[in-house]
Amino acid sequence: MLDGFVQFLTDFRDSEKDLQFFLEQLPVPLILCRGWQIVYFNPASTRAIPGVDLPSLIGRSALDFVQSKERRFIEEHLDRFRSGDYYRFNLKVRTDDVILDLSTLSRAVQLGDTNYMIIAFQDLSRLSVREKSLFQLVLDTFPLSGRELYGKMMAALTQNYDLDGAAFIEYGKDAKGEDIVLMLAGTLDGEDLQINYYELKNSMAERLRSQGILIVEKDLHIQEPENHFIQLNQFQAFIGVHLKAGEKDLGLYVVSRKPIYDTAGITFVLNICGVRLVSEYTAQQSRIRAEHQERDSRLIIEQSADPMFVLDSRGHILLANNRAVDLTQYSKSELRDFFDLIGAEHRPFFRSFFQKSYGVLNHSNVVLTRKDMTRVYCDLSGVILSDGRIQLNIRDNTEKMLTEIALKQSEEKYRSIFDNASDAIFLSDWKTGRILDCNQSFTRLVGHSRDVILQGTHFDLILESDRSRFRKIFEYLKRKRSLERHPLKFRITIANDRGHYTPIEIAFTLLNKNEHLLVVGIIRDLTASYQAIEEHRKYLQTLSMLQVVVVELDEDLRVRFINNPIPKFGATVGRNLHGIFFPEVASEDFQWYVQITLEELLETRKTKTIRFPNVSNQTGMDWYEAEFVIVRDRNSHSRIRGLIKDVTFEYIVEKQTYFMSNTDMLTSLPNRNRLEEDLFRAILRADRTGKRLAVGFMDLDRFYDVNDLLGHRLGDLAIALFAEKLRSFREIERTLYRWGGDQFVFILENIDDLTSIRRLLNDIREGVREPLTIEEQSLHVTCTVGVSLYPDDAQTIDGLFGQADRALQFGKRNGRFQFLLAQDVARNSGTADRMSIRNRLSHAINNGLIEPYLQPIFDTQTNRVVGMEALARIPDVEGLPKVGPDVFIPVAEDLGIIEELSEVIVTGAVEFQKHLASVGFDLRLSVNLSRRVLYSDRLIDSFHALLEKTGADPKQICLEITETLAMLDIKNASERLHELKKLGFKIAIDDFGTGYSTLGQLYEIPVDELKIDKLFVRRIHTHEGQRIAEAIVSMARALHLEIVAEGVEDLETVNLLRNMGVRYLQGYLFSSPLNREQFEAQLRGGFNAAV
């Protein structure tokens, strides 16, 4: 609660007399110190500390009564008290042999020019009800000001003292013949009243102003019959005090509907509150005046024609007008610190000036730095205002300073220019010709010292043979005063002191200096000019030798000069090219291009280089390259000057280079560079026409087998023949490109619907079925194609390639020889799965998780299992789909781990076969060999080691290779298979019927068995399928080969095959592939007995 009183006092700004009165009336004990020296106790202090002679303490330091620990802290932090911070400490005062421990609150304040320390302490238990109410009233209103304070205090008076109304009024002057009163704030029953004007004549307020303090009780309404405010509210008592605020009359009064018995106490409260209200009213009027002054000051500053700043004592910019913004180039929000604008050398002076309490700054020259870092020379004047702020007026003296500097430097500059000029200059007297001054170039030219030159005349420069003629011309011009209007220029030869002759051009000009006529002579040495002319002549001769045409054109593009060492240039328009319209030199198709380029050169004045052809009687068409620039002649007319050379040979080389860089040499198809250019243009055409276009990405199937088996020479030949086959399709004849390797791309434009694309893809499928003939050998080469559409699948070149490749890769993974549209393939079609398969396959091989799965082979004559085929499987992973061999085998080949995978499967299957034999099941075993395994250098050694390790009987093992693999390179395949045959293994052709093999080719291979492909087995119910199966059986019988049919899935197929004479069957009808434990269990149970 002490905080409110201390704050209340520090806000007090009235006279010392009023302060003494106020302190004496307050119920809170207060000690007033000057510094820390006690100078005053109010009466409440005496009551709060009975038994202590307080007047005897005046003059002593309040710190004498503070504990030593707190005293040290206070002394160390005195600066905090000066800044107005609060501090709490305990005072220990002895009274009646009892030490009182008083809780205090202190704060430093300034009253007038004197610094005081107010120490407040109290014991609230001793305060009366009225004192507590007054105490609470002050607490509630101490942080308020203005109208908020008035209203709050009026409401507190009515509520704290059981009154019905209160008002704080200002008496107005006569207006419209009536005395009026302005109510600053008022309340009735605790509710705020609207500020309004009330009649004053014969009212209590009027008597209050005349009597000072007015107390009226009982029948108040009878006393004032004309006061409706009193009558309507039936007030019974009125107490008021008259207040003065300078020349202003104020009043504070309260009213009640019942009698007021403690009139003295209420009057005391009104006096106390009146002091606070008058203080706030005075402060409020001061603030209003200050705001008006500030507004007027701002207006004056803003409208000032000169830049102006208003600063605080630390140099912070409080206000800057628009002219100051224009001067500094900073915005008003950016103008913060005046010291940022001036140099370090000026800052100490201005800091010292700003700390003064008053003063005037007369003209001071300062350099300000603008936002763009340019410097402005300014004249500053200023004054320290009454509130401590500083007003600065700035005048830009940059132009004046620069003018003074320029004037000061002009003489030095003239002398410097005169002395250092490259031309020789002299000044001579008009009448006598005597040389008065000369520069260093002049002394070097004539070869004499300056002193010697100043003793002669300008006539001495002329050779003696020309001197008399020169004198006569000069005397004539002197009489005519022609040199005053026109300089005299002529060329002569002079000799220096060593007898060396120099060609010069001399110009005489008349200079009037203080009514004294002088001749200024400027001499230019023409030696370099003559040498340049000679060099130019030699240059033209050199260009003629280099067969370079030099031409100069006027603004109408007509030839004004030409040096033509190339007789064939322009031969079609005649021998003499002078005066012709230059574009006519080019061939007719290029004349407009040459004309537009030269006209653009005249506008932009930038160098232009062009190429144009010229019809030649000798070669048919020659090509020329010309480089043109803009020059000006002596009359400042624009001229076009150009150098032209014959580039026919270079043009032909460039064309050939372009062809070679954009053409595939093997197939003569456009290459990838040309593809991107053409596809870009095709997309632009599609945008214009609104029609779709297709991009087909084509990849040959298993072409690496062709390269491995036939070699790269025949592989390249196969690619060339395949490209020729593709070019036979009319739709893509001109839009077929070789992407690289065994990949091709085609573009198809103006697509209305997908029917045309699908028809083309079907034609290509049927076309590539026909084998290629390479050195009398038939080679079946198929391909997979992925097609993307613009703009359906992608809108960029890379996007179209990516979507087509996505469809292609999907086809590759699903059996090859596929022709797919990207929109028919899901966008996530296997890319992520393929990565997953790679990871799973690598993990399974590295951790020994790969195991052979076995599918039984049945004998239809005995209805018994007689064999089994070993198949590779990778273990399933929970949450991931199963992966078949048609997917992970190609992945294994890509990773280069197919040999390792094959070794794991074969070894596991052979060991299992040996195990079955030991338990009474003597079955033959079939295993597959991939291309990489068949042609591996380790093939024979690995199988030989396998037999030694397991002790297996090779006659019970059948090695299977696909028909396609066998037919690709019959010679090499036959050699490898014969080596395996020597080890005792049987050989089978798998997937028979898909590889276009002939009877003669089969005869060359050591085959024991044919396996009919499941595609034909599944179609055996059709007439065509049955005929194909019968043909295969007949061929096998002719070669005395065993036959196995795979892919058998129903009994009808069993009966058909058995009737054809097929003895051995394999398929899901009998069993799916099983692991070793499952296979052995089924074997013991007899498998499927339905057959």
C-alpha cells in the first residue's frame, strides 16, 4: 500500500507551500530527506512513533537507522535511487527503550531544482475509518490521469463516503448572456454523468465560487428552486470547496439525499482530493498546451523550405521533415540517429552541444553522408528548446562548395591540361607574333627549350621558303579580322633543331583577353596520320592477297567503295559493283535476309555477321561470310563497313559435320541429337494443331546373346538389317531414330485415336517375326516396344521418354516381345518391386536361403513318377508378394549372379536325387542351364567337380537349354553340349516350338529329349494347336528323341497327348513345384493317382 503514496507524491508538481499542506494532511507517516539527510517529518510520523523526539533527528542521515548490510548495498547502488527506482528497507528506531522495526519504501524525486528522497512508513492498524477510506481513495487513483482520474475519484467519493453524487467543475465565462458551468467529471449514485453545461445563476455552485467553502444541509431543494438537478434528485445536503488553478476557477462538491454529519471530515477529504485534482488539472492543461505547441512546431518544421531535424539530447532523431528526407535519401522510419549521418570528426562537438541545457548553434560546416554513400556539404544551425530537445536547420551548400572547389581547381586544371596536352600549343601576340607561352609538346616538337622559344615569333616555325607567303596570308587575315570568326588551318612542314622535317597541321584561333588579342596556335603532328594512310594502303593490298573483299555502304545500302580481289564475287551482277544495291549481290532467296540485317545494323549500331550464298558460274553456288560495323565519315554520316570472305569450303565442312553429328553411321538413321530437336518441333506442332503425338521406345530382346554368340561385327550387321526392316513401315519411315546400342525410337504425329497406333504396333510385331539372314544364317530377333502419348502421358521430352521406357521395361519383365502403351501400364508397375527382388535375391544367396524346388515327371504307361525337374525359388517374405523365376532369373542375370544361383540349385538337386536313391526312389533329374552358365569358362570344370563331390550318375541327369539359346549360335552351342555329353549327361531342348529351329539344326546338336513348350500344350484342344503338337512329336520320333510335355493341367490334355504317343508329362495336374521335404512326402504317398 505504501507504493501508491510514494508514486502519488512523485507525480506531484505543485508549489512547496501546497506540498507542505498536503503532507501535513496525509495520514501516512512520511520522512522527507534532501539526499539522505532528514529535513521533515509530517504529523502522521509523530503519531506513528510516540515517545521519539523526531525533531531531534532532523539533520541526521536516514542511513544511520539502517542495518549495516543494507547500508552497504544502498551506498553501492546510489545511482539506482537517482534514476527513480523503488527500494524497501527497515528502519530501527528506539522508543521508550523499545526498538521499533519499521517497514519502509523509498524513492528519489525532484521537486523544483532540488532532489529529495521520500521515505514512507505506516501502521495501518492505527488509522481511522475515514483515514483508511482516504488512503484507499488515493491508492485507487494514483496511476490515473485526465478524465479517467476525474471520473474515478468522483465515483470513489460517492462510494467510500456514502454519498449520492460528486462533481468536479470548471467555471466558464459569460456565453450568450448566461453564466454557465462546465462539468469536467461527475457521478450520481456511483454512475458516471455525461459532461454537460448546467445553469449557474443563483445556484450552489455560484455561491461556492463566491464563498470558497460551502456547507448546506436540509431542505436544499427549497434553497434552489431553479436548479432542476437538485430538485429532481431531492438532495438534502451540499458540501463543496473552491479551487484555484492559476487563473482558472474550479469547484469540487458532493451532494447527499440525507444529512451529512461529519462535515469537517468530508471537507478534509475534499481538500485533500482537491489538491490532487488541481495538480492533475494543471498538468493536463500543460499537456494540452504542449500538444498544441508540438503540433504547431511539427507543422512549421514540415512546411519549412530547408531540411530540419528535431533531436533528443542523445542525438536520436525525433522528427524529420520531407526536405530532410530528400536530402539524406533515407525514409523517415530509417532516420534514427543523427550521428550516423555525420563523420567521426564532427561527433564530439555535437555531443557536447546536445548535453547543454540551453544554447544556440551558429553556422557550422558539416559533411553529411547520404544513403547512397555520396557526401553532402551542409551548413548547420540550431537551438536547444525549452524541453531539452534540439532543433537543427540544415542548408545544402554542396553546389556552392563544389563551385568554389571548381573555381579553385580550374586554373590548376587549365595549366595541367595545357602542359600535358598531346598537341603542341602556343600563345602569341596578335600584332607582333611574339610567342608568349607554350606547352611541353611544343618544345619537344621544335626541339628548343622554352626560354629560347619565348624569344621568337610564330613566323619562325615556318620554313624560310614558305615564310613570305605565310606572312602575306596572315597579314591579309589580320586586316579582315577573319580569325575572330573562323580558325585558320593549313598543313606545312617544319624543321627542328636537328634538321628533321615533320609534317604538321596548324590551327590559329583568336583569343580576346582583357581587350588584348592573342593568337592560340594548336599544332598536330601528322607523321602518324601519314603513316596510317600508308599502312591502310598496305592493309588493302594484304586483304587483296588474302582474298578478302572490303566494302563500304551508305545509309541506302548502296556500295560507295569496294576492294574486290575475288573476281567471282558479284559476277552475276556485273564487273563494276560500285553504286549497286548491295543485297542484290546475294542469291535471290537471301536478298531480303541481307537487307533486313543491314537495316537492323543501322538501328542498333551493333556489329553483325551474316552468311549468304551467291550464284556462281563456276561452282553453281558459293557461300560468303560478311562482318559489318557502323562508322562515321567526316560529315558524321553513318556508313556501313564490311569484310567479306569466301567460306564455301568451311560451309561444306560444317554441313558434313552437322550430318555426322546428327546421323548414326551404322544404320544411316538420325541419332539421339537429331531426335531431341525433331521431337521439340513436333511438340510445338502438336500444340498448334491440338492433336496428339506418340513416342515409341524400342529395345531388341536379349540382343546381348547375339553379340556374345555371333560377335560384335555380325551384331552390328543385325542392327543395321533390323533398322532397314523398321524403315519399311511407311508410318515411321521418316521419323525413326537410333537411340543407341540396340534401342530405337520413333515419332508418330497427328493422332486422332489409338487405333492407328495399335495397328502400327501390330504390323511391327508381325514384321519382326520374320528372321534376318546374316551370312546365309537365319537369325530371329524380336523387340519390345513402349509407347507414350503427348500430352496424355507427359508434357516434356524427358517425361515422354520416361513414360515410354516405363512401358518398355514392364514388357521386358513380363516375357519380352511386348508392344505396350504407357497408359495401359500402371505407373508403379514393378519398379519398386524390382528393387525389392534384387535385395531379396542378393540376401537369399549370401545367406544360403536359396533351395531347389522339384516338380515330378510322370510316365503315362506306368502311371508312376519317373523323374523330376529342379526349379529355383527364393523364400517368401511376410508382407511381400511371391516372386516367380520368370521375374528373378532375369534380375539374377542383370546382377551377374546367375552362375552362383545355378550352382546352388544344381548341387542341391543332385544331392537330393542321391538321397532319394538311397531310400528306394530311383528318379532321373532335369536341371536348366542359362546362357551365361552354358558359355561360362568354368562350365565343364564345375560339373566335373560336382560329379566327383556327389558321386552322382550323369546318365540320370538331363541338362536343359532353351530352343532360342540353342539356335542363336548352333556351332558354339553344339561344341559345349558335346563336351557335357562326354561327361555322360543327357541333353534336352526346353520350350521347344518357340525358337524356329529346323530338322537339320536339331540334327547337329547332341539332343536326347524334346520338351514341348506349355504354350502349345495349353492350345492342344484347338485344331491348330493339335497339329503343331503332332508335328513336334513326329520330328522327335524321326530323330529318335524322348518327348516330355510340360504345362499339363487337365485329364483331357493327358488323354490327347497319350494318344499322340507322348509318354512323359509334367504340370500342375500332377503337382506344383515342392521343396525337398514336401516332394519326398508326396513321393512316399504316391502323388496323384487320378492318372
